[in-house]
Amino acid sequence: DGGITQSPKYLFRKEGQNVTLSCEQNLNHDAMYWYRQDPGQGLRLIYYSQIVNDFQKGDIAEGYSVSREKKESFPLTVTSAQKNPTAFYLCASSPQGARAETQYFGPGTRLLVL
Amino acid sequence: LAKTTQPISMDSYEGQEVNITCSHNNIATNDYITWYQQFPSQGPRFIIQGYKTKVTNEVASLFIPADRKSSTLSLPRVSLSDTAVYYCLVGDKDNDMRFGAGTRLTVKP
């Protein structure tokens, strides 16, 4: 089956701890995205990448970091600098990201702070 | 970035047609209009996209007037399973499009 997988489904973070959320796609898409969603709110763009080894900040990049070493993988690290990390995190991909294309979303990871 | 405005919520009954309107007064010439559907604790799912006039697929229709300053998503004969949040996005690149708060549609029996 082609698609996007995110793991884990639930993740708990302790104070001062960095945590990494996994996102993998086998759709052969060039572009990948990370969004954050707070309860009752829309999605906000954290980071995006249109090609391997390149990524750009979105609207709320502070406290987050990403890497894009492989086409199929785009992990997101929530650092200790992110003071309010509790949210639902969604990863997406699209063929090229160069024009309005359908974005395909993963099932999401819910991050909770202990 | 083109800003969109949608109603916060709508209620409907099973079997009715639902029309959700989105305003995008500062839409640019190259911008497309895209709608997504999101169920609780899931990622959004693409519904339909258009540039002008009317687009129809097996799920919905999208009506866009000539001035393109608004668009209407039409869901024919909704069922309980259509209860979800619907987002209207405007842009010409994926990283230019923004998800607002969306419209929370509740379909009642």
C-alpha cells in the first residue's frame, strides 16, 4: 500500500526533553510538510521541504527542527525550546510542491507533555 | 497569502444538500481553490480543487463565480458520515496555502 506513515501515534515528553516524530512516505513525492494542530483550530505549517537536503521554515518553526536526508523521510524534532508542545502533529507530502497539488496526510502523532 | 473566511459551523440533516461558502477577496491570478475534509484525530483529505466556473467529482461540486472572490463547496445528499471539518485553501503553491479554522459541519439524523 502506498501512503504516509507516522510514528508513534502517541508520544509523551518530559520537561527539557527533545523528542523526534517520524514521517515516512512511499509515494515517491518530492515535497513533504509538517503541521501542528491545536484543539478546535486549523493546521499551522511548521516546516516544509521540496527536495532532499533542503527545507524551509513555515509559520511556526521556532522550537522545532527537521532534516531531509532521504526522499522518503522527514523527521520532526520538538526541542526543549518549544514551551507549549502539546498538540496533534500531521505530516503530509505532495508530488512536487511547486503548484497547488493534492497533499496526502499521515494519521498524525499526538504529543503530550508529562 | 490569500486569506479565506468560512462559517465556523453549520448543521444539516441526512439527505439534504449542504453548501459551504468561502470568501477569498484577495485571491491572486494564479491561485487555485482547494477543499479538504478532516475527521477527528485524522489528517485532512483532499475533496476537490478548481480554478474557475464549476468542478464536479464523485464526492462534491465546487462553484466559482467569475470574479473568483468566493467559492461554494456543495455536498449532495449528506449522510451522518459527512460530519467533519471542511477547509477552504487558496494559493498557487502548496507551501503558500493555509488551513484556517475551517467549517465544522454536523449532520443530524
